[in-house]
Amino acid sequence: MKVNIGVDEAGRKAAAEALGTVLADTYVLYMKTQNYHWNVTGPHFNSLHAMFEAQYIELRDAADEVAERIRSLGHFAPGSYKQYAALTAIDEADGVPSAEEMVRQLESGHETVSRTANAARAVAEEVGDEVSLDMMVGRMTVHQKTAWMLRSTLGN
């Protein structure tokens, strides 16, 4: 069926592609955060284990919301690791880093997703997709706050 939501096909396609990149970054950061939740060790295990769990649950839910927005725009959401690997700017971790390095990498990951969401926000603004624009502002808010919390954990 034809999608008639007030954004033309070219605009919906551009917004969906930008959101696909946000989805890829979100999902890869989700996997990385869950991995660190499982594998963190050290004197701050309990607090980091709990913090990482809250973060990966939030990322999981956000990925679902972004994917559903892409579908609302009339496009298919990327959904395979191969697609995510091609789209993401989040670096993979080699091995199991120290707890402190986990926090640093997750902080960097949240800043990366914030920048990706900001780029998608600009595309949404350009094509008149207010719903995606609003969603990306919300995502930027979450990622910037989470990055700050992770930085604070390090004492920086």
C-alpha cells in the first residue's frame, strides 16, 4: 500500500536510510554493552554489571523503536549483523578489556550514536519528517546523558 504521511517518497527513503545507520549503531552498541555486562570483573563488578544491564535494555528497546519508525516510513529496516557491520561506526572490542576500558569504550560508543542520531535528525528536518526528528532528539538526549554518566564513573 502507498504511504501517505506527508513526507514524499524521496524524503522517506532518505530518512529511513539515516535511521538505518542509527539502528546499526544502536544494535552494535547494545551487543557490546551486553557482552560487557556478562564479562565485567573487578572491584566495581556489582555496580558496573547493573549499570550495563540497564543500558543494554534501554538500547534494545531503542533499536526496536527505530526499526519500527523505518517501517512506518515504508521501508525495510536492516536486521542482520552483516548489514549492521556495513553501516555502524561503533568499533568492535578485541577480547575482554578491563572494566575501566569497558567504560571508556561504552562512553565513546554513546557519543558515536549521539552524532549518528544528530546526522539523522538533520536529514529528518530537511525532508520534513518531524516524527523522526523528534525521535532523534530523544535518542541524542539519552546517549549524551549516558556518556556523561560513564565519564563520571571514570572520574573524568
